[in-house]
Amino acid sequence: MNDAYDVVVVGAGPAGAMAAKEAAARGASVLLVEKRPAVGSPVRCAEGIVTKDLLEFVTPDPKWVSAVIKRAKFTGPDGTGFLISGKSGDEVLGYTLDRKIFDRELVMRAADAGVEVAVHARAVPFVEGNRIAGAVIHQHGVSHTVRAKVVIAADGIESKFTKAAGIDTTVPLADLDSCAQYLVTDIDIDPEMNVFFWSNAECPHGYIWIFPKGQRTANIGIGIPGTMSGDGHRAKDYLDRYMEKHFPNGKVTELVVGGVSTCRPLSCTVADSLIVCGDAARMSDPFTGGGIYQALFSGQLAGRTAAETVAAGDCSKSALMVYDGAWRSSRMGKFLSRSYLIKDVFFRMDDTMLAEVIKSVPDLHLSEVTVPSVLAAMLKNNPWIAVKFPKLLLHRK
């Protein structure tokens, strides 16, 4: 480990790995630091991603694809709903990844690009004056101060570097989902279909998901806001009741729990010598909690921006603002803005409303599926929505 690098990336998830690889590919010297002893573990993710989002960055590889998804079922409180599939029934909607292997593959690609990787290394901010000047890295009983021209904070929802830079990272309790997920085997499922289930009685202001991981195996999880959680009705309590009702004989082989931000992204994602990306920037989808694509996109953009500003000799906040502006004006940024509005509306509906809205949407082909098209179907069959939630009209086209 050197005393100084052009770029230090903290966190070796998809955002950090992509950032490190991108910066190194553009000639920057890069150190990638991961606090856990093994990249990709433990998994705190449902592991699903849409086909077009994955293909923007990598070609699917059977070694880290657990399931190929060709259908998605959306179910309301009364058990009715709609199905999304390809016109022929054989098009691929998305994938369930094996994040333990996928994340390691991304880090290995970063290493191949020239990135130095340090695992089981805890990084804390090294502050000099009023700016992040690098990191103090604690590894194997030894502390080492490493300077950096740019630090990329990809250290997740609990990001220490973001707070140290004076950026407000507060997440309202209503926008912080408590999540629990089982890896379950020996269950009867459609191995090519994702299932999403909404019911305030069974998963208040959240949803339950079933993402196949192969034959008779799936990630089955739930996310509910912190405001809905309490003694006897925490996320795991709801999940256990769902499992007992629908998969009483399923065999649980893994449990993961954690928090996911479902708020708007940070109001600013840069500071002097600092770029924030992925979950650290609160970029998970406010409606679903998903964040793999946002991590890959923001990480790639962060690495590119860091290398360019280092080469230009200006790593000030004003120079790095090009990153903040670029992601906000991108397809991803616009999607996150719209998704928060939809979440705000959707989770204020009671179960009667939810059932009416979900069952009113016809089965759709993949080529027809966009957020505006689904909203248009909902509004067409439920004109009362436009009266009760007029802001949705802004996003029907």
C-alpha cells in the first residue's frame, strides 16, 4: 500500500468496483478498500436486475447468473394482479444474480485494470483543513494514512466519508426500509418468474418479493418503512407469517437483514475532493429499494469524473459538480425523481385502493412496459386516482 494515490475508493460493491475500474482505465492510480474479508459477502440485496440495465455494463455470465427471468407477476391484496412477459413468452426480462460471485468478478476486472485492492481493511476519513484528504486505513492491526486527490465514497448507506465532508445524510424514518430476506429451497415456484406482492395487512407500506435462484429455490424477502416496524411486527415477523402461509415446508438456508433508503438522493453528492455514489448517495429506487443499476451507473460516472479532474489538476467541489449534474440529468436521475413520487402515492393507498389499481392493469408485453404506460393504464381504469393524487398526471406521458 502506497502513501498516496490519485483516487481512493471506499467500498468494493458494484459502485466502488466500477468507479475504481473506470478511474484506473483512464490512467489514475487507484486504491480500492473493502472492510469485509470477502468481497460480496454478506449479501444485502434481492439480487435482481433488468436485462437492459445489466447489458449497459456487462454481458451476462452463467457463473454469476442464478436465474433467467422471463415473467414478472404483480399481485395485490386480493390475490389478483397483472403479468409482464415478452410477446413470444421467451424474451428475457432480467436476471437474478449471485452477488457473491458477481461482485468479485467486478473487483477482479478492476484489479486487471491496474487497481490495487485492500480487503479486510477499515477506512476512516482523513480530514485536512476543511476537506477530505484521503483515508486512514486499519488493516491487520496496522494503521496507515493514505492521501488521495479524490476519494470516492461507495461505502453504503452508513457512509462515514459523506458525513465527514459535511453533507447531510439524514434519512427520515418513513424513508428507511427495514428489510429481511430468506434464501429458501425445496419450494414450488416458477423458476423464471419474479413475484411482487402488495398488502398493507401483510406488508404495510412495503412489499414482499420472490426472486428465483434456480429450480425450487428463491430469495423471499420483505421491506417495510421504519415507521411501520415495532415489537411483534418487524419485517422478519411479517416475513415469517408469509412463509408459514405460503411456503410452510420451505427450507431456509440463509437470512439477511438490513436497512435500505427509499428517500430522494442526497441534495449534493460532491464536496472538495469527494464524490459520493451508489447507496451512500441514497440512489436506491425509492419505490422498490433496488439499487444495482444505480450503483453501476453512478460508480462508472464517478470513476470517470475523478480521473478527468485529477488529470486537469482541479478536484474542487465546483470541478466535481459535473458528476452531480450529469447523474441528475440522466435517465437514472429522472427515474429516481419519478419513483419517489410514485412511492409516495402508492403507499398512501389502503388495501381496497391497492386491489382496485393493481387488478385494473392489463397483462403487458415487455416492449410496452414503461412507468408512464403502467400509470396510464391505472389512470384510464381508475379516474379517481387523478383526483386524489393529481401529481401522478405529471408522469403519465
